[in-house]
Amino acid sequence: MVPDVMGMSQADAEAKLHTGGVRDVRTDNPEQLTAAARVCSEVPGGGHENRVSLPVVLRYCDHTPVAQNGPPSLIGLQPDQARQRALGNGWTHNVVVREISDDPNCKLGTVCRTYPEDWQYNNSADLVLYVAGKMAIKAPE
């Protein structure tokens, strides 16, 4: 499996990929490599199977830290609101809604979690919004 290196510096990303068995790591845009640059695209993406002989291609973007700790939260929003917030904060790929019923603490019809969790820095695949569907029943303790 290809390790997920989204949001990492060049040195950290390459070290993690090599540790994960990837031997051929390429940079799509070497002109963007600065001390502040972070991986903003990884092909194939983290979690995909990869033959050792195939390259993993990384693209770097200037990383400007956001004022808050991480991307704006989508948790607790209605799916349409979460989609708009993600698109308004730079998401450029598909937004997929999946129903879950395994979270008793999640309000029906709202986003309970996302994949990837660090969606603002991992813009290379679909953003999955997990929305509470059928009510989960919390077992007594």
C-alpha cells in the first residue's frame, strides 16, 4: 500500500514512502520546492496498492498555515452546507455523501465524520461525508 503523505514536507514524505516500500518517488513540480512547501497531490494516493516498480508522483504547494488548527470543520453540518464549505475552502474534487448508522452521538442527517479527515490538505481524491442515517442505539453501560 502507498503511505498517505499529504501535507508533509519533502523530506518527511520521501522518508515515509521509502519506509513503506516505494522506491521511485518523483516530483511533479520541482520549482515549487521551498522550505514551506507541502505535498498537495499524491498519485497514486495513500492507501492504494502499488507495485514497487511504479513511481509515486508528488506535487508540492506553498503551505500557508491557516489561523485555526486544521481545516474548517464540516462536522454537524447538513450535507449541502458541508459541501459548500468544502468547495468554498479550496476543495476541487468530488464530494460524496455516505450514510452511516454506527455513531450514537451523531445527530440524524448531519455530517459525523469525513474522509480524509485532513481534507483541506488531501485534495487528490473524493471527499466523503459520512452522514447519520438510521438512528444508532447506544447500548447501556
